[in-house]
Amino acid sequence: MSTISYRRQGAGEPVVLIHGIGHQRTAWFEVYDRLAQHHDVIAIDLPGFGQSPPPQKPDTYRMASWMTQLETFFEHLGIERPHVVGNSLGGNLALELAARGSVASCTAISPAGFYLPTGLAVAGAALLSMKAASHAPLPIIRLFSQKPMLRRISMSSLYAHPERLTAEHAYADTLNLRRSKGFWPCFVGGMRLNYKAIPQVPTTIAWGDKDRLLLPSQAGRARKRLPDQRHVALPNCGHVPMLDEPELITRVIEETVELAERAPAASTMSATA
């Protein structure tokens, strides 16, 4: 029985949305509603984030356990080999599921696991800074959430256009980062991620050209490591591009789903965009 909290809407091919470290299912913004027009969309809170409780023994935050928990969740909902979309840590999880062949397709948006030491230091420093800021007094957090200029400063590591973030979203996301029991184990584990597997299903790796958390240079590293997958540049997008360009992100996801529907099962992609 899965304890993963989720929101589900729409009808059609199932698409599971997986957020990144410190975030929650609301990170998908308008992409969720756009996809739900044509698909059965399930946005989840990873264990230890949002409304999902931390994993209970024998489950843990280790990668092998993540895979088991997600596959158990699919079974719980009665969906077989859904399409998965992940951002950041969620992108790495989506790629791991693709390597296991337990999903129909994978769209990985700025996935973790392709950094060199410099990129790792940048990501670690940014995450620690955001985590520390989330423990500021609540009146300060509310002030930074309500003032557009302060919101731009505090959220610039995540978005190319933080001004598009509402005060309500900014406040809720900061409190989620503050309270998430999964942050520290995921932070420690995430620093060791190094994706070396090969997706067994149609896969797209998309990267924002203004990503300040997982630097765009890592997109080139992903392309070299996985040359047979589809790679897409996301212009004018930051680390969480679902806010910056929801229409573009929706289109990239739908293109991957369409490729999977035309491809034989368990095939790998050979197209590069």
C-alpha cells in the first residue's frame, strides 16, 4: 500500500509528474492543467515532501528504494508503465525508471546526476542557501513572498522569471522547504548522484538555458553520456521551467509521449533535437 500523496485529473494515457528536492507537486504550475486536457495526469509529493510522509521501513531514501516505492505507487493506482516526467531530483528518478523499463516514456527536465565538481558546488551552495533562508522568521518569509523585488531575489536560483510566481506559491514553497523531512537525506544522497544507466524507453532530456542551479553545461555532459536520446534546449528557462514556459514544457512532454506511442515497447530513442 503506497502512502504517496498525489493529485489526479484528466483521462487518457497516464502521465506521472515528479518534482525536485525541496519542492512539492504544485511545482508543475499550469503544466498540470494543460496536460490534463489530453492525459490522465498524476502529480505526486515524493515521500518526505509536501503531504507525503517520510518512507517507512523497509523503505528508505536510497535510489533502489525510490524505484520500488514509485513502482508500488503505480500498482496502487492500477496504472501499468505510465509516462513519467521529472524535474531535477525527479528527473534523475524518471531516468532511473526509464532504465528499468518500468515506464512507457521519460521526460527528464534538468535532471540531477550529470555534474562535475564545480557544478556540484554551485548546486550545493544554492540549495543550502535556500534551506537556510527558509528558517527565517515567518514575518520575513511573508515579506519576501509578497514583495515582487524580494521574491525575484529569493527565487532567482529556480526560475528565469520569478516575477511570475505568486506570493501564495512563494510562501507555501518556502514553508515546504523548511518543513520537508526528506530534504537532508535527499541532499546528501543527491550530491552522490551520477547517472550511468541507459534508458530502455523513449526519453527526452530537456535543459533550461538559464538554469542557475544545475548549470546548462551539464546538458552537454548529458548529451555526451546519452547520445542516443532526444535532447532539447529550453530557451529563456530556469531550473524549474514549468513556471517560466508552461506551454513549451507541455509541448516537450507531449512530443515524448507521442514518440513512445509510435515506438516499439522497450526501444531506445535515436533522435536528437
